[in-house]
Amino acid sequence: MKKKKKNPALIVIFIIALFIFLFAVIKLGSVYFRYQKEDSVYKNLENYAAVGAATPENEKNAESAYVSPVDFSSLQEINPDTVGWIYFETMDINYPIVQGEDDDFYLHHSFEKEESVSGCIFLDTESAPDFSSDNSFVYGHNMKDKSMFAKLNQYTEESFYLENKTFLIYTPTETRRYEIYSCYPAALDSDSFTYSFENKEDYAKWQDTVKNRSLYDTGVTPDPEQPTVTLMTCTPKGSNYRFLVHAKLKEVIR
């Protein structure tokens, strides 16, 4: 019996498909290991922040000076741009906050100032480093592995908000608790991205405006006498949009 001849075209197609498959596997593997490496850097930094065991209630001591659970001295030796630490008690957001000389560097560099796809959580350069501005913007990437600020997009669901209403920002001198009052995607040309205001009346009007843009009623009323922190990340809605989480200062522990 004669053996059937193999079709050369099919062999070529098979080889090409095999190379494409192997390339995809290698590419995905490199992305996975890169994410793992960068995540481990931030996990190691958590050793400088005993925030999981410390809340404003047990940090307060009328007979002694405020002692932060975050070792800012050591963090600032690693990166002098360190200005704070953000911590959600109810979900996995637990990172140092830096403030660079511009708003581009930390999009692509880690806390240790090495090139990084994850970047770093950073405070906008227009904001006061002690978070005293009327509206301080804190940015983090929306990473596919759900690290950094990716979880903020889950605030599209009211049920998620109800389980994650507040967060803490630690500074070298105090602990600041914030209460979220509005969550929604916003176009980059929106006045939601206003940084400063002429007076308290303008600030109060802005607060009411962004409060009304929330995807649902949080039941929290912003206070023009208290500053806002706006957490910001990319959103699946498109490159011209960002997902915003506005929160008012609720409590300060010094």
C-alpha cells in the first residue's frame, strides 16, 4: 500500500500555529512573573506598616504624642518622596503614597524608582503633601491582577460600597479617616477634576455636583469645612475616562 503524502502546506500551518502558541505562553508567563515580582516588592513594604493591627481608636493616647503605625523614617530612606500610606480595613488596598516632581514618573516607576508596569500610588503634584488641599487626587493603576487601585472599579456596585465605606491615610504626623460620598466614571474634561477653589462657596457647589454624579446615593453628605480626597484609576469605559471615588475627611488622630 502506498503511504499518503503529507501536505506541506498543513505542516507549515501547524509549525506556525505552534510557534504562535509557544510565544503566547512565554508572553503570558513573563507578564505573570513580572506581576508577581512587583507585587512582592509592595508586600515587603507592608513590613514597615503595622496598619492591620492599629486603628485610630487604639492609636489615641491623651498622655503621649502621636505615634504612627507606619515607619515613615525607613520608608523615606528608601524613597524620600513618601508622603503617606493608604489602607482599606475591609479590602486589599495597602500601599505607600508618594508625590513626585511631575505626574508621569510614578505611572511607570515603582516605589523603589525602578521601571514598573504597576507604577506606584501617588499624590498629584497640585495637591498639598499633607492632604490639606480642598481636593487631593491620589492615583493608582487599574491592574489586571487586581492590585494597586483596580478594586476601585468595583464601586460601580452599591453592594460593594456598603461593605467598603471608609479608608485611612496615614501621614508622619497623623491618621486621617475618610468617608466615601460619591463613586462614578468621569470624562477627563469633566469639572470633577477640579483641584482648587476660589472660596468655600465654590468648593461646596463642586461637592454637591460630584455628589449628584454618584452611581447611587451613598447617604453621606460632603462637608465644605472638610477636605476631599479623590481616589482615581483607569476604567473599562475608555481611555478618556477615569473612575473616581470622592471621600470626605471624617476624623483626624494626632
